[in-house]
Amino acid sequence: MKPAAALLPAVLLVATAAVAQQPAGDPCAVPESVLTIDAHLTRTQSWVKKAGTLPILVVNTAKPNPARGEASYPALLEKELAARLPGRQVTVAVRNLPGATAHEMLPAMDAAVAEQRPALVVWQVGTVDAMRNAGLDGFGAALASGIAQTHARGSDIVIMDMQYSPQTSQLITFQPYVDYVEWVTQNNDVFHFPRYEMMRTWIEEGRVTVGSDSKEDNLKAFTFVHGCVGRLLAQTISAMLDRTAENGQ
């Protein structure tokens, strides 16, 4: 399932609706060319309407870090969405699969979705595949399989790509995997949350510095990135729910 070059936009260049603009001077703000809405959350909207709850499952390849749990984007996503959806119970659970490629994540992710029955899955993927230089066709096939199996369980899915830093990007070729995430999600009507390009924007504009030798600086960077990702992801999910409801889906 190798896409032609013409079908590989850099990041979300084709969009149907823009995320609401951030206030002037907001350090988390990114251009519309980076963060836009081009998908619906039909299953999630139906769940929220019927059950009055919004259970979310985040699946990632990070190692659990309880010391930073409250500052991590899943915890902040839960708080932000709860504030945006008054009267709705929002819960965000996390399934960590350290060191797993997209293909290796599939069985555990499917089991977690079957057990926890989330309305929405946020699948954070691509870092390990890029680190191992995994074949792009196999990576794309795993993404498509993960989307299909999650939809078959009755859950929506959002794909979040990898983090960006100048240091690691000099050693690991991430961009082809970012492009493949965009291509596969567009072809499956699934939202691609572009963390890689968002972080590149923040770093290149000097809003945050990553890769410091200072523990204090690294904690500041972690807090900034996770705070912005949690807030923008919550804003995006809320906007997609509104868009789905407006379209009667």
C-alpha cells in the first residue's frame, strides 16, 4: 500500500474545517496549515449522546512515569475535555506498550479496547517504527489494521504521530512515517493529530527548548509540550464532536 508521492501532503494541507483560532500571544498556537479538522467522530458523538460519558483510551509506546503523570497530556486531556463538556463524565485511561512497533501494538491494543470499551482511542504511534527503520509498507498496513480493528469494536480512533526534536531528527528519519500516517488516515477518514509538526513549530519559533542537559529545563519542556498537546487535543476532539452533531451524524 505504497502511496504515490503526489498523495503525500506534508501535514494536513487538505482540510475541510479549521480548528478555532487560539488567542493572540498563546504560546500553544499553531497555524491552520498544521492543525485542522478533516474527520468526524460519529461513534464518539453517539456514545456521548446516549451514555452521557466520554471514555477515552490512549495507547502509546512510552514507559510509565508516575512522577509526571499529572503533568502528562492524557491527564490534562481529561481535565480540559471535562471543562468543555459540562455534565459529561470524561475519563482517560492509558495503555503503555514500550518499545513496540505499530504491528506489535495491534494485539494488545485490540485487547484493551475490547476490555475497556472506550468511545475514542488515541493511538500514539510511529516512533519505534522510525527508530527501527521499519518498512513503510508494513507500517502503513499496521496503521490500517489498527484503524479497522478499533472501528470493528465500535470505537473511533485518532492517530497521533511522534514527537519532534532537532537532535533526534538528525539521527532518525521521521518524515516518511509522518507522511504515511497522513496518507493512511486520509484514506480511512480518521483524524491525524500532527504532534510532530506542532512541536517543530514551537521549537523553531523559540517557544520551547528540548534536549537540554538540565533536568529543570527538561521538566519545563515536558510541562510545556504536554500542556499544549493536552489542550489542543481536547479542543480538537470537542470541535469534532460539535461538527459531527451539526452534520447530524
